[in-house]
Amino acid sequence: MTSLNHLAARDLSLPLDTYPHIPVTATVRDAFLLMRSRLAAGHRYRSLLVFDDDNLLLGYVSLRELLLAIDPHYAGTAGARGDGRRNREPQENDIAALSVMWQENLDRKVRSAARSRVGQVMTAFKLAVTPADPLVKCVHQMLALDLYLLPIAEDEQVSGIIRLVDVFDRLADALFADFAES
């Protein structure tokens, strides 16, 4: 097994054409349908890549963003990706706010969210790593920015994607190999 110290972004890269994707102009309903069909078929993808009309990668929409599309105000209570509040303990007033936000109007909110565009709820990519960047840089970027996916690009051309779940699998493989050798 290759040492973790020698792994680069290219070693965990998934080609873009193998990853499920959706146009930025698609509706949240379209994203729910695509995500549900992928999950039902047993795929491990928990997000969809979002492309513009010129086939440029803009970001991704995960299960979390799709649920937040139903009521974006909940993001302010739970902490949104990258704002440093996501890992805080829930407060009593959070639970009270949740019941008001979701319980009485959930049917209406779901129907309304279904008409929203994916581009309104996606997580935009603000940076990329290069194929030669070390695994530790990829992990740092993903954790610091609270990302499930990270694009790999060279000369502004995106060639692949790294998933947090694949980083986890690689680290777990190394961990278990160490125990097997001891």
C-alpha cells in the first residue's frame, strides 16, 4: 500500500463524467428525483455536481443542501457550511424555532422548494487543488471549508473530483493495515 505521505490528489480523483451531475438551471425537484434514483440503485454518491450551460463545473448539491432548500432559515439556526457555527450545540430556542418553521407549513414549503433552482441552493466551489497536491492539503481544504467534494484542476481546467468518503476510506485502509502489521 502506498504511504499516505506520498498520496496526491490524482490518486483519489474520480473522473467528472462518472459522477452524477445536474444543470444549474434544474429544479430542486429534479435534484431530489435524480438523487433518489441514484440512492435506490445502490450508488454511494450523496451529492450531485452542478454544471452551467457551458459545461463548466460550478459546485455541488448534497442531501444537506436539498433538505435546507425546504427552509433556508434553518441554516441560520443549525449553522451553514463554512460559517464556523455548524458544530455548535443546539440551543433550546433552536428546537422551538424548528417546530415553528417546519411543523405547520411543511407541505407548502416542500412544494415551494421543489420549484427552486439548484443554483440557488448548491455549494459553490471557490477553490480547487492540483493533481500533484498532497493528500494532507486536500484533507485540510475539505475540513477547513466543510466540503464533501473538492475539484481537481490544472490550468483552470477541472479534471476530477475528490470525495470526503474516499479520503476516509483511504485513511481507514491505512489505519487497519497498521493494526494488521503489529
